[in-house]
Amino acid sequence: MSARFTHEMKKTHTILVPDMLPVHFQLLISILKPYGYRCELLRTASRAVVDEGLKNVHNDTCYPALLVIGQFMEALKSGRYDPNRTALLITQTGGGCRASNYIHLLRKALAEQFPQVPVISLNFSGLEKDPESGWQMTPAIFLKFLYAVLYGDLLMLIANQCRPYELQKGATDKLLLTWQRRLEKAFQSRDFLHTKRLYKRILDDFAAIPRTARNKVRVGIVGEIYVKYSPLANNHLEEYLLSEGCEPVIPSLLEFVMYCAISTAVDGKLYHFLDQSVLKNGIGYKGIYAMQKQQIKAVQKHGVFDPPHDFEHLRRCADKYISQGVSMGEGWLITAEMAALVESGTENIICTQPFGCLPNHIVAKGMMRVIKNAYPDANITAIDYDPGATRVNQENRVKLMLANARKPGSTG
């Protein structure tokens, strides 16, 4: 057994967090600071991370699990942190996939080498029930986390629509950092609740970046949540697409949050049961969807940038091809995102998947043909990521896909 995180440890321990989405996660850990939690994002991306993962996790285990555990173990062995004053934080979704289950692999690795290091589970489904724990997800923290996802999504969305076209290299990232710091400050008071005002200021500031016409090949990135977002997992796919003269189009994190919420309600309907979790998730979904609608309306009213996909539209897209009861891993959401991307003009799509990921092979790779049948111009490729896959091989697959890519508005 690994150690428990106690109330006393809040004063003495640094909590390490794997970096899946740099903007979002930086906002999340800044929210925790006033509550007494000292968190640090792990940005290490060396081969040592993969090597440590292979030492501690069987190589047939999901690649994201291998990377996250490898990143933690590399950090603990590096000498940068005192294992006696370090804790680890990972997320658990509550589903049947790695995002719920690899916490046990991590604890096993720690019990053998660093038994004094506690693991904290960040989850909203009651997976870790320890009333004596020093880590508590309070309603106030949960609400701030939700707003952090909204702001992080907006920044990611419009930065990706500016970066490929900026006249002064680095202008988008500079403004992104500025807004990240402003939002961190806003979360220290009640200012973060003034979404209409903040959305408009963010949109105005990014719209003011001098840019060329938006006419590059747009490439959507879908797939397993960690590989889709994490530069460590996808070998800096976004940067590579930019270097190839493309505009990356990445679905929002809020879509996954809403997918998790609605899946419980859908299961209740499909299997004819009604319990507290169905009711809570149903109510929660309605509230989050209203927040998403407000953001979409703000982007549409501003008129410069493309808004995120409406989640109810995504559900309708899914219904054309796959049941919403298919909710293992990212489930029907990947199919829906592919359909919505093609429908809205992003016909070129990269589907990122850990090698051997069963849900992805069904709901992503397995659904590519039906999407292509419905949209003959869809140009979709699936790329596997695992410890043995070379970056050159992956980039060659992307180049092959780009050779068939068309610019927005072109006709063959």
C-alpha cells in the first residue's frame, strides 16, 4: 500500500501533476493554491519518461498509462524532488478505461520504490472515498475548475485560429501567456464569474493580432483524450502541423466533460434505472450545456472566430452512425467529432490512438468508413502511438494524409 495524503501534508508536500493540456492545467493548479495545495506541472518529455514507464508498466498496457506513470517515476528518481515531501495527483473519470484504472498500477510501482509518496485521485464519481484524506473536492473548487475548462477551451480555440496566420512569430503565444496570468488572478476573486465581459476582452485582444487571410489546410485532431491533447504523447503533433503550413483544429475539453456527464443519464435511460448519479449527472449536464451555449453565443456575436461545436449538435451527429450507449473510453464522442469537423469544413482529420486501444479501434478507426461514405471528401487517417513507434514514421503518415488534403473552399 502507498501512503495516504493527510491534512498535515498540505503544508509540507509538493503535488506533481502530469501536463495533458498546458493552458487548462496551469489554470487548474493556480485555483488550488489559495486552498493550501502546492502543485507543479510535470513538463518532462525526455526518453527517460518512456524508459521509466516501460520499467514499471507492462508494455501491453495503454500508452497514456505508461507515459503518466513514467513521468511520475522519472521525477521522483531525478533528485529534483524530495520523495518524503512529494505527492502525486492523477485524474479518474469513473469509466471502464485506463483513466480510472491505472491509479492501481501507479500505487503498485510506488509501493515497491517510494512507499512514502501518496497518490491523490481527482475524480467526480466517488471512486476514492476517504473522509480523512487531506484532499477534498469542494463545490467551490469544482465550480472554479469548470470555469477554468471553459476559459482554457476558449484560449485554445482562438489561439489555434491565430497562430498559423500571425505576421509576428510568437505574438499569439505571448498574448496567450498574458491572458493565462490574468485569468489566474481572476480566480483569486469572483472576477472569473464575469464571463461575458472576459470572453469579449479575450476575443478582442486575439482579434487584434495582425494576421494574414485564414486560408491554410485545416486538420482536426481527435482520438483518445490524453494522446489527443498531450504534446508528450503525440510527439508534438500540433507543432508539426504548424511547421507543415496547416491550421490544427482541436475539439474542446468541455466536450469530454459533458460526454462523461450525459453518458450516465443515457445509461439510466437505456437500462431503465434511476438513481442519484443519473439525477445528479442529468442536472449537471444541463447546467454545463447552458454555460457552453453562452460561450458559443459570445464567439458568434463577436464574429471573427469559429465557435466550438454545440454539444447537442454533436449528439445528433453521433445518432446518425452510432448509439450513445457506446460509452467505453471516448466512445461515440470521437465518431461525433469526426462527423462535425467534416460537416463544418475541416475535412482532414488525424485520429490519434494508443496502439491496441480497443475502444478507439471501434469508435474511431472502426467508424472512419461510415464517415467517409457520408462525406466523400473526408480525408481521415488513424495514427498509433506507443513506445516502439518512431516519430519519423508517424510524421510520414501525416505527410501522406496532407498530400491528399484540400484547402477550405477548394473544389478538388
